[in-house]
Amino acid sequence: MSPGLKKLDIRFYDRRNVLQIARELLGKILVTQWDGIHSSGRIVETEAYAGVNDRASHAFGGRRTARSEDLYGAPGTAYVYICYGMHHLFNVITNKKNIPHGILIRALEPLEGVDHMLHRTGKTVADYTLTKGPGNLARALGMTKLHSGANLISEEIFIVDDGLRYPKDQIAMTSRIGVESAREDAELPYRFIVKGSPYVSSRKS
DNA sequence: ATGCCGATGTCCT
DNA sequence: GGACATCGGCATC
């Protein structure tokens, strides 16, 4: 890795405040590399899922199933699950093992490997939909549920800090997408976006 | 610009 | 059988 780039380590993920970590992930670079294929993008949208008391979380009420087992994993684990039967959604696990805090990565600005992203998604044009939305970005980076449980300190999937910091007024905190059924937790401001990025997903689609 | 729909793995009733 | 941390296509306004 080039000087000036710092891979996030266990200390970044092993913290209690999942909202703060979700906010700090904005601007970080998500990298996948295997089989000689390297691809990366800058994170511009995240959503925190705050454990057993969060009605929108797969772990609400302590629910624990085969699918969600990796949500209970060690800090710095990948949790990838299939949503609506076809989309693979990538989450970063934080806090201690068995405390099911997860952060859904919802949008990236592509950096490296755009040609590989196009090939993986079957798209012909690198428009904003390439890495806009959690299903799209996971597909572009080649992540599937086979990567669930992967260690984010590994060489295959990891997150890098290149020093970029967004000014406070460029970050917004909003309610999460697609969690209307989470009743009183549906409106919690657990979504973080980089204002003005054309890759940030929209509420209506 | 907005809305409806189908695809469909996993979990729940 | 129904709900769901989604997406793209097509209909309609």
C-alpha cells in the first residue's frame, strides 16, 4: 500500500459508538482485490444498525439465525446477506463479538477498477448507478454472501484512510432507507451521506 | 418525476 | 403464504 494510505485496523472497528463509526466511514476507501482484480471506491453513504434494541436490525430482540450469524462477529468482520432474494448487501461489523452492531455501506464513488465493475455488473456505461445503492455497489466490487465472515483486516477486502476529511457542513444525517416497517425506529437519523454526491442513493427507488 | 411490478433467498407465522 | 436493510423496466402523469 502506498505511503499516505492507512488500512483501518481493529482499533477503528472495536468501538461502542456505531453512529460515530458510520459517520467516520464517509470518505474512506473500500477495496476488494483477488484473482489479480483490484477495485475500489470512496464511501459516500452509510447506515448504522444499532444492535438488539434497533427494530430495523436483523438482530432486533436478540434474533440470531444462520443468515445473520456474522452480524454477531468480531469487530472488523464483513456481514454480507442476500436481500430480496437477489441482492448481496455489504455491512461492516463493529463493537465486540456478540454485540451485533453493523454498518451498511450504501454508496461509493468509484476510484479504481471501473472496467472490472462494468464487467461484473454487466453494464456498458459507467453512470452513477454503477455504485449507487447497496446492491449495486456490492455487485460492482464482486462481493457476495460467500464473503460474509471475511476479516476486513485481510488482503481481500479492507478499508483505507487516505486522509480525506469532509467538512462538517458537507455531511448530513437522515433517516434510513427501506425500513418503514421498523415502527418507532424507522425515523431514527442513522443514515449518513455526503451532500451533493451524485452517487448517494435516493429515497424513492 | 412518480409509481407499480417482478425477481426470489431467508426468516417468520 | 407473507415480509423484507433492492433494483431496473415500463406505464403513467
